[in-house]
Amino acid sequence: MRIVGYASTPREIVALIEQRRYALGLRSLEVDDLAGVQPSYLSKAACGSKNLGDMSMPAILGALGLRIAIVEDDAGLPAATRRFLDELPARPQTAPHGPRGCKRRGTGNAEPGGLDEAA
């Protein structure tokens, strides 16, 4: 595995997907077919008229051999977030949890220090 780019927005994610598609020499329609999404889905996402969703994004990423990693960047924290954190009273560290009322289904809610699915 190697890092090929950084993205902070959905548009940047789509740009990295397109970069990989070009590198592999695939057409958008071929990626759509390999990912099992509607024809023209990727090209519509690339021009901003379609958003990648919970089912289409993993399918397209998988078809191109891509994965998303979340990177902590403490140096990139906004000043307001730093002030807020500095003012918080000390509290015990707790395990991450999903949004209230949501059930976990292998949606990326990993245990601390591990992955929720096999690599």
C-alpha cells in the first residue's frame, strides 16, 4: 500500500478516484460496470451532478483497488477547536461509538487500535 493523495472534501475524493482511473487506463463506464453502479455514475460524480453514497463509494473504490484512511492532523486543528479542547475538564478516555440510535454494521466503526474488517 502507498499513499497517493490527500482529500478533505468529497470533490477531492472524486478527483483522486479519477486519477486512479486514468492511471489504470479505464473509462468511466468500465469502472461503473466493474463497480456494479449505474452507467455514467462516475462521470456524473466527477462533474459534480452526483454524490458518491454509502453503497457506490465502497464499490467504486474497491473496483479501483483504493481504500480511504483517516489521518489525524493535530497541527491542522482550527484555533477554535484548540481553545475548546484546552477548556474541557479532564475526562476518562472512552471507546468510539456511532451516532446515537444507529446500529453498527461494519460501517467503519473500528475498535481503538484495530480495524473492523480484514485488510
